[in-house]
Amino acid sequence: MVLKSVHGLREWLEAPVAEAKTAGRTRLNALRGAAARITTPLLPDDYLHLVNPLWSARELRGRIVEVRRETADAVTLVIKPGWGFDFTFTPGQYIGIGVLVDGRWHWRSYSLTCPPNWTDPDNRRKRLISIAVKAMPEGFLSSHLVSGVPVGTIVRLAAPQGGFVLPEPPPAKALFLTAGSGITPVMAMLRTMDRRANMPDAIHVHSARTADDVMFGAELQAMHDRHPGFVSHVHLTGEHGKFALAELDSLFPDWRERQTWACGPLPMLNDIENHWAAAGIADRLHVERFEIPRSSVGEGGTVTFARTGRSTTVDGATSLLQAGESVGVQMPFGCRMGICQTCVVAITDGHVRDLRNGVEHTTGEKVQTCISAAAGDCTLNV
């Protein structure tokens, strides 16, 4: 009974920071929770961030500690997360990152490129994470991050998630097919196996326009040289054109026996899915998409966010999620591509259209804001 009471007291004390628990910080959480109880409604979090911007119990934060150039249009961002980040994520998962630009928070999701529980080589007690960002012509935030976000920038973080992951233990035989920035989640998988000295019989086929466009090229070659069972095959599309899946039969005849992870442009992934289905091995294929397949565009209109009273007029290609973020509305999100259901909100008035299939939704229905756009004026319950 005493133990139960003590446990209950600890839970009560930690309640204000429940979302920010970190393994090994139970006493610290209790102290912070007790302080929060005593000072409510003025939480100590309001003051702690003045001392250290990473000290927050209300949201995950991080500080960019290194910006490393990978190619002419891609960088690796090394980030030191603050309290509450789960470093035991699964290789292949992604995080959300929010960056303050011109007074507005802009959010995007990027794959983690580091192994779980990654630490600073010069300070093993300092745990870090990394993402890689490739500038896209239509990507405002990606271009901002690649063109020179300064070291020391404080960012907001969303917890790791996603199902495109490497199992533990990894399969005895694996195949990875990537192109462009699609290499990023696979890089976390390769680095994890390399770090654990648990590299199986693995083949990585990566497509890029030129040798200078290959992200992590030197590191991939080093892995190739270090592990007898690992093959890094780089296909340069500028010289040889698109990689033909039929070449797998001559290059790697046992490809049908391998568990396969594929990530890259939509046309490439569609071809891979069709190829694997034709071979009768679709169950051995794992796919990650960075783009939303859009077959419809709404009419656009004025989107009003009921709880904040803010509104913005957008075109029919702008998602409701992007519309909200453009006027500083804290929108829930996860994958940003219609898979995880994290961004679902209710329509309180008007009509919206699913960008993938053109299906229209109206008052009272719930929609995924990341793949829905205004079909005329509409109001959302957020």
C-alpha cells in the first residue's frame, strides 16, 4: 500500500511534464513536476527557457549544432535535442521539425539519418540526432535550411514516428533501392547496422544524376570496402539514364529472395511496386514516399481556423495543413502525406477536397489536412 501511494505521488508530481519524460531522469522529472504544481498557473517552463531554450516540458526543442554540406544542394543538420526526446527510435523513422522564419513557424518532416542513441564522438554523454535536407525548387523550408540556417538555431521537434523501419535483427539478405533524397531513411538503417557490426548480406542500389549529386558517397564507399557482405552500387542517371529494374537479374540474381526497402521519386516507386507484384513477391517490399500522389486540385478559397479566429486565402493546390501553418496556427501533423492520421480535424463549415482522389468532404466530416485542400470557403475546428 505504501509503495502504491509513493508511486501515485510520483505520478502526480510528474504530471505537468508527463510528455517530456526521459529515461534516467525520474528524479529530475519529479522535481520539475513538483515545482510546476507549486507555481501553477505560472509554470517554471515559462522561466526555464530564458536560462536554456532547450529546457521545455511543453514541447520538444533542439539546437542545430552543425551544418554539414553533403552536395551542392543538400546538407546534414546535426541537432542536440532538449528534454523529452526519445533517442530509442527505430532506424528509418522520421521527425517533424519546426523552424522560425520571418516570425512564422514552418514545419516539415525529415527522415532521421543517424542510428538510435547516437552520441557526440568527442563527448559520449552528449546525445545527438541528424537529418539530411535536399533543397527542392518548390520547397521554401528546404531551401532555407540548405542555403544557410545558422548553427545555434533553436528548432521545434515532433517525436519520431513512421513504419518504414529496419527490424531487429535485420534480415539475413536485404536490398535497398533509393534515388535522390530517398537515401536518407536508408542511411539510418545502414549506419545502424554498421555501428552494431551487424551488417548482413546487403545490397544498396542508389541513383543520382552525377557523382557529385550522391549524398553520403564517400561514406557508402567506405562501408562497401569495410564489410565483405555489403555492396554499394551507384547508378549515375546522367550517364546511363534511368536504372532499369530488369538489370537486377544480371547484377543481383537473388534479388527476389531479399527483403527490400525502396524510397525515392513517385514514378520510381510505382515501377518498383509493379515489378515486385509481377514477380509475386509484393510482401517482401517496403516503400516510403516523400511525395503525395495528387490526382485532383480543389478550387481554393478562404480557410478559417475557428479556435484561433485566423484565416487565409489559398489556391486549390495548397493543403489545409500548409494554409494553417502559413498564418501561425498550431496544426497537428505527422507524416504530411496522408498515412498516419495525426492531422485529422473536423470541418465546421464549407467543403474541402482530397488531393489524392478528388473526393469532397463537407460540414461535420473529419479530414486529413495534409492531403486536403479548400473547395471554396471553409472553416476548420482547430
